[in-house]
Amino acid sequence: MNDIRRTILWVVFGFSLVLLWDQWQVHNGRKATFFPSAAPAATATGSAPPASAAVPASSGALPAASGSSGALVPGGAAPAAPAAAVARERIEVTTDVMKLVFDTEGGSVIKSEFLKYTEQGQPDQPLVLMDDSANRVYQAQSGLIGGSFPNHKTPMVFSGDKQLADGANELVVRFESAVSGGVKLVKTYTLKRGSYVIDVKHEVVNVGGAAVSPQVYVQLVRDGNAPEGESSFYSTFTGPAFYTDAKKYQKVEFKDIENNKADFVKSSPDGYVAMVQHYFASAWIFGNETTHENFARKVDTNLYSAGMIAPVGEVAPGASKTFGARLFVGPQEEKMLESITPGLELVKDYGWLTILSKPLYWLLDKLHGVIGNWGWAIVALVVLLKIAFYWLNAKAYSSMAKMKAINPKIMEMRERLKDKPQQMQQEMMRIYREEKVNPMGGCLPIMIQIPVFIALYWVLLSSVEMRGAPWILWINDLSIKDPYFILPVIMTLSTLLQTALNPQPPDPMQAKMMWFMPLIFSVMFFFFPAGLVLYWITNNLLSIAQQWIINTRMGVPPQFNLPKF
């Protein structure tokens, strides 16, 4: 009877872990890990691209819709326009690390390509993050509100260079609007060699006869579709995020924006707004001590914006004021993010185990610096973790060896007393007591280590450094699945071997579960990134070696307990 209860409890416990992990994924803005829902269908955006992005209104007032294009402007005012028509252009600007495409309508960034990162499976194609196409809308916009001032819908005139010159460290591009509402807006973008951070200066020139007090808004506009190529077997967060010293990192799901349930700090003197996806992110950052409003809203069908609003202050007639901001568009390289602004490294999302993941990444990065190969760095890190947990593992395997040694006695007793369950229970407890065996002794030490290895899982899944990083032979990219499934097959075999070395549970149902569960979970690893599978293989092989040595030392010859189905 006790064995039946134990079997039921183990099954319930196993499924509870799966369901809890699934719900934790959903809670953190990710798809369910094991049963992810389908991504929303792509919305055609060719008819109304960035024009449909909202210009936020101050004090949280919702903007009114106007114009046939669906453009939203503050307070229902008509979009600002210069007296003379200006031809709309797309301006390509290139540095040593990225290419940006600007739209002279508003001087917005409407496309970004990373020259040091390529599309998955297309080594000659630079990776595109921001875009303005039929399948993707993702842009960085800014402008003025508080009157009929120039905004991201206002035509502007471009001036400056389009290519970072040899030997130059900076590239400056400028967008100047015509006068609107007595104000002229000049946007100046400064791109630096080797940097993914762009300095953006908003110069507000009052050419009218009365003082004005405009506000600057910056926003990231993106459709709600998942990034192309996202796996169905694991999920990562895609959507807006806000950071403040008060509440730290707050992710916002697109569906919460749509349902007006988004929870984030609405006003702060610090922090940033970001748009996050796997490996890459963008963020608007104001200067320190700039009190601003945060906002996130649905703009159009499957189109969302998140941004910040800050006052420029009063600008007297004939005077001008400058408001500075920074725009980050780039990969989630942890050390680089830490150097840009406090908290920006959190866009590389480790979830609730950040406190463990950050030191693990630090150690992995140091190992890579010595070894020079991310694959071997993963192997070395798992070896070091195994050494650190050696005594815990030794305790667990010693307990398993004792269980294996008394297993024949337990099996004989169960057969002899199979019709007397109460007496069987008493006899089993007597055997455990006399042999000084704790049935849970093999589980508890391993349970203590689980958070560490889950944290390492997120390190390997989240680190853009794995993207395109080769290991050996056929493994040319640790961030994608093994093209020939060799590593997953090895991992499955090593898992089954490890199961065979464990003592076989007396209960037949428990014995079957011990074999079914590794097989079920191994299926998922066929589609996991090669780096994750490599880490798990290394862990399995080291565990098998340690278990074999401990069993031999205790005089319990290793034997394979094969399933009997």
C-alpha cells in the first residue's frame, strides 16, 4: 500500500513540476515551455506602417485618431507639416558594426542591420532587427507634443554623411523640420565606431513670438508577432520592458497592453524603456535626474508602442533648448550592456534565477577567455560545478549504492509478504533501519543542485555569444539544434545509462516511470540548442563516472538494471 501511495505521489510531483514550470513561463511573459500556443498571425502592415504609430499625449491622455492613414496625433490635432512639401526619402547610414535606415518623415530609425551578426542559416545576410516591411514593423521614433509641434510624422530635411570615414570615430546625421506651431525641431544622431549606442539630440528652436513649453517623447513601436525562427520547444520573452530604480526590471506583455492590464512604473526620474526579444534589444535612455512619464499602448491591430515623455521646459521667443537622449540598438552582450546604463543588462533575461545566473555567466566568460572556444568553455564550467558539488553527489550516490545492495532483500520480502501489505510496510522500515539506509538520501542532495543547473540552462539559452559560435566538427553554431541530431542521441543514451545504474524501485510502476520520463524529456532535447545539449551530456557523463567510482569503492559492483516491460 505504501508503495502505491509513493508511486502516486511521485507521479503527482513530476506532473506538478511540469505544470509549475509551464505556468512560470507564462507568468514571466513567455510562451508555455512544453505546450506553447501558436504565435498570432502576421498582420499586413504595408498599407499603414509607422504612420499608424501613436504620438503620446501628456498626462496619460489618450490621443485621438485622425487622417486616412490611421495616424494618431496628440489631442486630435492635425499632423504638423512644413509650408513647402519635402520629398520623403530613406537614408542609409553605415558604421563598422551596423547599418541604419532613417525615414525623413520624422527622422525615425526604421531599419537596423548588424554587420557582425547574420541571419540563422544565412551566413551572408546581416541580421535585421528593426524593420519596416510587410512582415515586420519595428521602429524608434521621437518628436514633440504639447502643441502642433513637429513630431515623428513631420517631413524633415537630411544633412550629414552616410558612411563612417576611415580613421573617424564619429558619424553625425541631422534632420531638420520646417517651422510648425512656431517651433523648429532639429534631430542630431551621433553614431560612434564600434558602438551600438546612438546619441540623439533634440534641439527645439522657438522662432515664434510667444514662449512655448513642449515635451519630448521617445517611443519604440513594434508588432506583436514572435521573432522569426523562434523554437516551439522553448520560449523567450518578446515585448516591452521598463526599468526604474524603484521597481527594477518590469516586463510588459503585449496582451496586457491590449487589455489595459500592463503593470509598470508610470513616472520616474531614472531608468529606460526597452523592446526585448531573444538575443537582441533596443532601448531609449534619458539622462540622469530627468523626471519622465512612461507609457505603453496599443496603436493599431497587432501594433504596440512603449516610450517615455519628458518636459523640455519653457523656450523663450528666439531662443532654443536641447534635450539629449540615447538610443541603444544591438545584441544583448552582458558586459557591454552593463557599461551603458544601470539595469540595462537585465534585458538579457535570466528570470527568477538571476542571482545564480549572473555569476555562472561571469565564470563561463572567464573560461572562454582562457580556452577561446565557447563549447569547451561549457564543458569546463560543468566540470567545475561537478567538483564544487562533489560531496553532495557522493552522498547521493552512496545512498543509491546502499539501496542497490539491499534491493535483493527488499524484493524477496515483497514477494513473501505481498498479501500482507501492513506487515510488508513494517518489515521494509525495519530493513531500512537496520541497514541504516535513507530512501530519500539519494534525492535531497540532487534537489539542492537543481536551481544551479536551471540557472546555467538560462545562461546558455540567453547568451548571444553562443549565436554562431562553433564547437567542433559538425557543430558550427551552439545556439541552434544539432543538424544531424548526434548530440541529442548521445544525451538520450547517457540518460538511459544513468537510469540503468540507479537501483531499480521495488514497485513495477515506479520502475516503468523511471524509464519513461527520461525518454519523454529527451525528445525535447532533439530541438534544443546544441550548447544546451552539450552541457547536459557533459553533466550526465560526469555523473555516471562518479556514480561508478563510488559504487566500486563501497563494494557494490555497478550493474545495469534494465527495464522489464
